[in-house]
Amino acid sequence: MAVTLRSIEVAVPPTALVQQQLRDLFAAQPGLSRLGARLATAAFNASGIERRHTVLPELAPGAGAGATAFFDPATGRLLDPSTGVRNAVYAREADELFVRAAAASLAGCEGVGAGDVTHVVTASCTGFHAPGPDYRIVRALGLQPSVQRSHVGFMGCYAAFPALRQANAICRADPDAVVLVAAAELCTLHVRVRDDQDTVVGASLFADGAAAAVVTGRDLGAAPALQLDDFASVLTPVGEDAMAWSIGDNGFEMVLGSYVPHIIDEHVESALAPLLARDAALRGSAHHEVEHWAVHPGGRSILDKVETALGLSAEQMRPSREVLRDFGNMSSATVLFVLRDVLARAAAGERVCAMAFGPGLTVESGLFTRVGSPVARTAPGNAPESVGEDATVPVPAGPRRELLGAR
């Protein structure tokens, strides 16, 4: 039985931040030393990001908002609210993004309606509340009250893979199951001003966004989809302290060691080996022979290391680099943004390898096969300057898909 991932849709907050403007704001913070300001400028400039989105409109230049717990426009100072204050914003804003992405995915999946959904699996690591986003999706979309719900919490940037693995297992156990998978992160809630490199690099990369998709073993016709072939999870032999995520008194504290790209460079090939060895068609093949790659864009240096270590082409890395450029690193939701673009680019029968990295250091990966009818090809487009009501998010090599409106 073939289990497929289909109707991948995304949602972002309406406030877009231009990376250069955010760089100047962050580098000018009075809490930074001269060395910290230089480090911030370098990190923002090297990020590979042009714009990203936030649920905090006060961070946009000229927003015209008064002082908030996060920003004082009179002094231009980024403030340091408590974890409780940050989490209260998460509880209010994350549900909306979860629901918008899930509603768009369900609406775009031909042959599936609200009454068909049997399971909801959500993923997030940037906040907590109960009842959580899984519950909110069921209520907001009018799903059956008997829908079974699961939440993958605090697993970081790779959490979409445990969510998809769970959806795959559900559908293989019950061929009639329809699983709605959704991931949303509000990383900008945890931006802080510190001189240490981990904090500065995190501030230069992280953004807010959500993605959702339908996973099912049902035959839904010839609509484009990604067949779920296999998954693998590997812990690298080093790096346990290089990437971590803990709860502090003033937000969630990210550890993103500068040597993470080097760990990935040394171990990504061996981390992928178990996944590729189990596939008879790929066993012994060079990595570049897998036509499409969806690599979590944890940062530009990570993408550079993966491209070189695996011998991939610039074209194979393009979806990851474009998502990084236009949206930044949205933690668990990001790889679904990349898979959405890959689904639009790939031809029927072509293979896709996806991977993401997270605390541990953990490498999660998956193999897919593009199935279904062809997608009309169009020239690559650029992301809009801002995403709000009636805006769209472009798919680089396929039809544009409507993004559900802003608040």
C-alpha cells in the first residue's frame, strides 16, 4: 500500500522583516559590546536571508506601535520579557498559524473533507499550552470530535520527521486513515540581546511560520503527491552539546555551536547511509543521483557543507536556499516549506531525499517518490515583500498557491 504526502500548504504572519533593517536594529542595541555588534553584523550579512516573518509587528521599522513587552520604539531597544510573557503570545498567535496552514491543506486536498480526517499530529518547540494546537485545529476546522490527536513537542528543527513517521505508521495500520500533519513555530518570540555567539547567530536566522499536509493511504486519484518510502533517525557520535534548546527565565535559550556545520560536514554521509542502503534502487548510488533534495536550511553554512559533502548540484540545493532566503529558519515547519517547493518541481517517478538536523545532534531523513499527474512548470518567482491578506507564496517551479489571509 502506498502512503502519500499531499496538499502541502504554508502560512506566515503578515509582518515581514527585511534582514538588513533587522541587522541594523540588532547591532545598535545598547546591551551589545563593540565586539558583539561586529559579530551581529557579520552573522546577519552571512545568513543567506533576505526577509523573514514575525508575529511581533512592533519589530518592523515604522510600525507605529507603542511600547510593548518586546520593544520600546522611543529608545529602539529590544526588551527582555519573561518566559511567561513570551509564552502567552505563543498561546495566542501559534494557534492561528496552525489553523490557517491546516485549513489550506485540507481545502486543497481533493477527495478529502473535514469529516474524513481521522488523526491530527502537530509539532512545535517554541511554546506550550493546553488544550493545544491539535485541539484548536479540530475545533476550528469542524473535524469529528473523535479525531485522535498527538503532539510532537520540543524536538526542534527535525520534528516534522517524527510527525510524518507517526502519520505513516497510522496509515499503514489503517489504510482508510487520513492524517492532518501541522507544524508551527514562533521563533522570534525568543530573540534576546546577548554578546555570546549562539544568541547572535540565532537572532540572525530564526523566523515564524507554519506548514501542514495531508497523509493518507487512500487512493485519491492522480493529484501530485509524495509517496512516503522510508525514514531514518541517526545520532552523530559527537555534538550532543552543540545544538540544544532549554527553557530559561527570559525565554527559550538556543545553543547553536559554531562547529555544528563542521559536525554535519563530517557525519552527514554516514547518517544517510542506513536510509539509502535499505532502498534497492539507490543502494550504491552517488548522492547526486537522487534527483531532488529537501535539506532543512538551518543556515547558509549548513547548506554549503551538505552540498559539498554529498556532491550535490546548486540546482538540487535551490529549494532549500530559496526557502532560507525568503522565510529564514522556522524550525520544524521549514523542511515542509522545502518539500512543498520540491513537490512542484519534481516529475512523476523522481526520487526525493529530505533531511533535518536538531538537538542531539540528530539527523532525521526520509525518502519519497513523486507520484501523480504532471505539474505545469513556470519560471521561478520571488517572494512578496510582505505576506498579508490575499497574498500568495510562490512555488519556484510550479503553480502559485493561495496563502490564507492574515489576521
